[in-house]
Amino acid sequence: MSDQFPPPAQPTPGAGPTGGQPGAQPGGQPGGTTPPPPTEGFGTPGGSSAPPPPPARKSRKKLIIGIIAAVVVLALVAGAAVVAVVALTGPDKHTLTITKTAGGMERDSAKETELKTQLDAAEQQFETQAKNVSYVRSGVYDQDDAKRGPEGALVFLGAKIDGQQDPAKFVSSFRKQAETNGFKTEKIAAGDGGGQAVCAYQGTGQKIAICAWATNDTMGELVPTVPGYDSKQLAKLLLDVRSDVEKKD
């Protein structure tokens, strides 16, 4: 995970709806969504501005892989917020599981296989920079309902903490990282699971967002692989996904 959110992506002149990846990067972290596809591979911090949409003749498979890889960079940046989490003593209360369906969306194992290297890197970043991590989980889910937001895959990344952490510190660090790099942030309802939740989004230009939650012993973030999400849409999906992948012991 990078130690800061990459700067927001600037719209590419003449680019179409897919022109700027949500990786304008609220920092490749729980703070932004689809960052512009990095030219040097997954996890490249502070990527360049989003490229114009690829020619229609290019394969959809390559486009999806490029977008997801770029987007997860944001997740890594958001992960920088994890560094600020202070470990406390206390019992574990939750478990995280990548379910077959989450938030009404089907898990896409094929995309996970294609992105195994990138997802493994993201998980390793969580384990390296977070405090007292028991395990990390990642999964890709297909969002195919236009009424809920742009259609495309969503990347979920979550970590289980051995002991307890202060959710407020996670949110505070997340917001600081995103705002320092030009993103707007807002606290959102954490839902029935408790804890605290937050979203970072690009205030001008192409819509880019990334949302995250934290409890005393878990944290999770949802990163779209396509641009167009606002914080309200993604916040709803985050809570829907959370209700399926996080369970109380």
C-alpha cells in the first residue's frame, strides 16, 4: 500500500465515459476508486492521469484486467490508512469470508484468477502495513444492475485484526490521506455491523469513489473497476457487501 493517495485523475480531452479510470486515485486506497491504469504494473503509486478509452476493437478481457489492476492501486493507497490503526487488547468479534454472492452480486472467480498477482500484492500490502493482521481476504464481484451504479466489477479487500483497533483512527487517517491529495471525503453510515465507515470521491470531473469501513477487529473497502460511481451509490453497495462477507462470531 502506498503511503499516500495518488492525485485525482484529470479527464482526458475528448475521452468517452470510460476515459478516466476511477483510479484518479483517492490514493489507490480506500480512498479512491479506479485509478488510471498504471503503466508499470499493479501497485504503482501516484499513477498518471487516466488514458482515453481504448479502441472498441481491443479485447474486453484486456480492458477489464487493466482497469481492475489500476483500481486496486487505489485500494492499496487507501490501505495506507491502516498504518495509523492502533492495536488494543480485546476479544475478536467478527470473521471475514469471500462468499459466492455478496450484496446481490455474483463472485467472479475467473477475473480473480486473471488478477491473482495483483490481488496477492494487495493482500500482502495489508499484511505488511496494518497492525496485527490475522488474515486478509479479497474478491471480485460483478455489478450488473444499472440502477445501482455503473455496470462492471467491484474489488473487495478486507482484513481481520488480531485483537482490537480504534475505528475512528482508521477513518481519520483515511480522510487525511484522501484530502491531502485533492479528494473530498465524508463519513457514511456503517450499518447494522457497527463501527465507522467513510468514502472518498473526486469532487470535480469524472466521478471516482472508494468506500471503507472499520470495526474494532475488521476493516474492508470496496473499489469499483469502472468510473461513474458517486459516494452515495458506492456506500450503499459497501454496506450490502459487508452484510454478506462479515459475520459476528
